[in-house]
Amino acid sequence: MAAPSIQQSNALLAALQDQLLRLRVLVVDRHPNARNALRTMLSTLGVTQVHGASSAWETLRHVAKHEFGVIFSDYVLEDGRDGQQLLEELRHRHLIPLSTVFMIVTAERGYQHVASVAELTPDDYLIKPFTADQLQARLARALFKKKIFSAAYAALEKGDWAATVTACEAIVASQPAHAGEALRLQGETLNAAGRYADGEAVFRRVLADKPLPWARMGLAVALHARGAAEEAEALLSELLRDCPEYLAAYDFLARLQEERGDSATAQETLLEAGRIAPHNTQRQRLVGDVASRNGDLAQAERAYQNALARTRGSTLACADDYANLSKVLIEKGNVNAARQVIQDLKRERRGDKQAELASLVLESEACRKEGNESGARKHLDQALALHDTLVAEGGHEAASRRLQVELAQACLAQGKDEEGGGLMKRLAAVHHDDPATLSHIRQAFEKAGKEEAGQALLAEVSQEIVTLNNRGVSAAQGGDLQASVDLLIQAAERVPNLQFLVNAANAIFTLLEHKGWQEEMALRGRRYLKLARERDPRSPKLFAAWEFYQRVGKKYGILVPPITAPDPEPQD
């Protein structure tokens, strides 16, 4: 969409005049003169609440205190970071709402590169040097667009996917210039909500007019979900031949390749995306994981180093990044380098108990690699004691699943089969529908030389889950709704995986639908859905269960708060 003319932008800004007077803006630039120049330009448009930040850290402090309508960020920031990284951190951690305009300011010579590989797309770019008229035109367009999509964004952030779809339909009907983006949001929301047939219809509608990359990607997601994986993979391969810089397609294609057992090709697919855009943190982690599973330790080391370098100094950093790199270095026999990573982890995340746990597990592995069995046992015993403390304080999710697998593997390798098997069994049950976690568990047993034990454990867990689930479902099918609720609550409390949590919630809401509203029971169902959201915030099963919850509440005149809202305080 072309930038509006001066007359058009004047008209748009006039229509938004009240909003401009209330607008709070943040300008992120390491040069004070640049911040002041932009502040002056904004004042001529009636924008007076302008804050300044010189770094990403300052930005995070500002957004913690205020909600900004617009953020202008220079592409080049301090400490080697950039505006694209800042946007990734703000969006992924939900520190700014979808209604916030985020513009990257960049030089003409860097724009083509920056724009072509921007995976989390900013609302617009300002090309330096720019005039007050150009600023006015860009700002007017961005604010007006946010106004058009305000209802859709508000519904999406509340978790009201049906309202999001309805809002998109209204935009398509009333705003032809924005119909394409509205259809994209509508189709992606339908896919996310598990309404794949409807999502497929939206994307095919778009493709009938023009072969847009995002529509082809959305169609591939819908096809895969309904079981047409081969067709989806062919569509993605064709998309990347035509649009080799459409980076999200590489990640999804690699996932499909791994699902059919071709992990070597999946690794190469991810590497190709990394060559185009080397700064995506999550993809570097994926490359490291796939390469590690493939036994390509050199590539795994490079990928994990890149991920750690990308997140160091930001709130996206986590103990797993250090642990992943150290683990690979230990497997390569480079224990000294691994210990240096461990020391960095201790220093940079001092006071973080999960980091302390990772350090103990890795130090145990390093000692074992050196043949120091007593040192390995000592650190492992300390790790197990700390893990018990973390579980007592914050539950089993207090430590990452990856770190718990590494702890269990260390137990298996050092003859603590009961402790290791117990950890693995719980992880396999809670995350039984996550292929990556199951693959990690399977590989851990193999590395400990206990492949058959691992296969037996996974088979046992799978059978237990089927048995537990079938008992609750059978009770519901037999008409005993209360028995179904009781059985599925027992299953969810014993094994809080996504399937049991959603099934228990659905059983509760079915009981309420037929027997009348019970506030305490409704709150239990809500808690289960929020736990399910922690397991997989994009699960279609979760979306469907939440919509059912809303329908039952509406039947009794109960306003169900958004899934993102805090739980109500218990009544005395």
C-alpha cells in the first residue's frame, strides 16, 4: 500500500487529532540529537508526550511503566543489538499490545536488507533522512490502520477468537484497502482455533485472486492439520522456490520433514533459512536441536553459540541456551570450554536457581567425561536436592523440560535408574503430545545405553494415558457426567498434560451446562485451561474448550473474563 499523499495524511491526522493529543511516544536512539530532532517533528503534529531511550534496556524500563501508542526505534542500537531484536523481545514477551505502532528507523542503504529478512514485521519503516511531511504521512497511515483493526486486535488479545474472525469480516466488507490483511488475520486465527476447513477456505479465496506467499503458507498449515502432510510439504517447497526469502515457510517445512523421518533434510532446510537471516534466535535453537539429534555436533555448537550470543544481555536469555552449548562441548570432549560456559552461566545469572541447577547437572557431566566418578556423583546429588527444592517451591514446571531431561539422563548414566526413570516418566506423560520432548527423552535413554528401557517406559506411559482418558470418556458416554468429571479431574491432577487438562475442563463445563452453574467448579475448569495454555498457547483444543466455557457462561448470564485475565480472588 503506497504512502498517503500530504492531503490524505492531513485528513487522517485531523480525524485522529484527539488521539494525537493523548498519544504517548517512545523514541529509541543512542544519539540524543536524533531523539531531540524527532521529538521536535512530533510536536508540530500535536504530539507532546514523547519519551526517549538510548538502549534496549532503557526501553524495557519505559514499557514497564507506560503504555505507548507509538515506538520509533533506530535499527542500530547499543551493545550490538538492533531494532528488530528489540521488536522481537517486546512482542514475544507481550510487553506491548498489538495496538502499539512500532516503526524502525534505518538508513536508505540498509533498508532493503533489513526489510527483506524482518520476520517479525514492524508496522512501517522511516528511511533516513526523512522530512516532517514524510513522518506525518507514515504516522497517519500507521495510526489509521491500527484504528481500523482495533476491535480485531482487542478480541485477539482477550482470546476471543470468534470475535476476532467477526471483526475481520467487518473490515473486509467496509475497508477494501485493508481487506487483504484482514483476510490474513482471519485465516490465521481460524487455523489457530482449530477451524482448519474454514481457514483453508479463506486462504483459497485469496489464492484464487493472487498467489500471495502468506496465503500459500496458511493453506499449507490447514492442509497439514487435516492430514494432507504430503500436499502441504509440496506446497511449501513450491512457495520457497518462488519466494526464497519467506522465512517462516522454512521452519514449517523442516517440521514436516522431521515428522516423516528425514531429519538430515530438515537440518539443511533450517540452515538455508539461517543463511538468509542469521539473527533469528529461535531458529538457531532449532538448528542446534536438529543437528544434535543428527549427531552433527560441530553444527550444533555453532547454532547454540549463535543463539547464546543473540540473547546475551536481553530478557530472552535463558539457562537452556548455556546448557545446550555446554552439553555439546562436553560431548565433543572439550570439557575446558564447557566449564567456561558454565562459569559464564553462574556469573551472568547469579541468584537464578534454574541456572544453578543447570550448572550442577553440567558439572556432573563434565566430571564423568573426565573419569571423575566421585565428582560426578557429588554434583548430581546436589542437583537432585536442588530440583526437589525447586519442585517444592514452584511445582514441576519450575525447571525447564529440557533441563529435567538432562538431569534424568545424568541419573541414568550414573546408575540412579529409579530417579532418572521417575523424572522421564512424568515428563513423557505431561508432554506426551510434543514430538520434540519425546524425541529428546528417547535420545537421552540411548545415550545412557538404555534404549530398550526408554522404549518400554514410553510405551507404558502411552498405555496409561489411554486407559486414564478412556475411563473418563466412557463415563460421559454412559451419561454419568459427575463420574466423568471426577475421573478426568483425577487424571488431570495426576498427569497435568494438555489432553487431560482440556478434557477435564470440557467435562466440567458439560456438567455445568446440564446441571447448572457452580462457581467453584467453573473456576477449577478455568484453572485447567490456563494450565493448558502454559503447555501450548496455540492449541486448537484449548481454543475450542475456551469457546465452550464462554457459551456455557453466556447461558447463565455469566461474563467469562479473557483467558489472559488473572483469576478472581477466592471469596471468604
